[in-house]
Amino acid sequence: MTELESLRGLIDQGEVQLGVHIRKMNSPGSPVYRQGENVWPLSALLVASLLGIWLLHFYVGAAILLVGTIAWAMKIQPRIKAGVFERSAALALENERNFDALWAKDALTLYAKFPDGTERAAARKHDWRVFVREFPGSGFPESGSAMSPGAGVGKAGE
């Protein structure tokens, strides 16, 4: 069993949480970025507002912009974030090459609350493989061993 397979199992069991840097992953050039879900809703809102100003009145256009922006922030943006997270997680957990590339890009983090109550987090400066290997029940010989923050994991908040 590889570290990635073990990590998938730990995530599925809810013992480890995968974090995704949404801003980095929802940018042009990212493999999970979708221009259509980011540009078109706001462009349509802006066009509707300008048409309201041009055809009706300034206050109508301003109201369209205000209501549209609130609706976008409450309805559309959370769906975009969830979609970026799901696509990023699927891409990262697909194979070790993808996970390593996103880890090196500082787009992923790992967090776990261990059975003894300690919280551990790992980011780019840590070794995610050590984080997985040392997790109790991960299936590796060193799992459950005493952890040292310098070994690839740090206490949450470091």
C-alpha cells in the first residue's frame, strides 16, 4: 500500500481532512480552473446592470448590480468554491505525481486530530508522506510512533 492509497482511506474515514487553496486553484493556468463558471456570471450581471442604466434609469441599473452581486455572493460563489475543491481533490488523489505537483505548488494541506487529542497539520514545508506514515492505523510500521514537528508534521497553527 502506498502513502497515497493510505491517505485516500484516511480521508474516506474522516480521520484526515484535505485542504485546498481555492484562490490558487481557481486561477487561470490551474488544471481545475473553468473560465465559464467564473467570468460569465459576473459578465452577465455587469451587462444587465449597464442595460438597466442605459434603457431605464441609473437607479434601476444600480439595483440590478446590488441584487445580482448579493445573489452571486450567496448562491453562485459557494458552488464555485465547492466545485473547485471537488475537482482539486479528485485531481490530487488521482495519482502521486498530481499530489506531489499540487503539494509543491502549496495548493494542498492536511489536517488531523489524532486519537490522543493532538492536532497535526502538514503543508508544503512538511513531508506529507511522513504525515501519513505516522498516522495511527495507516498501515505503516512507524504508524502511531511519537511525532516530532521536524519530522514532516507540525502542530496545528504552526
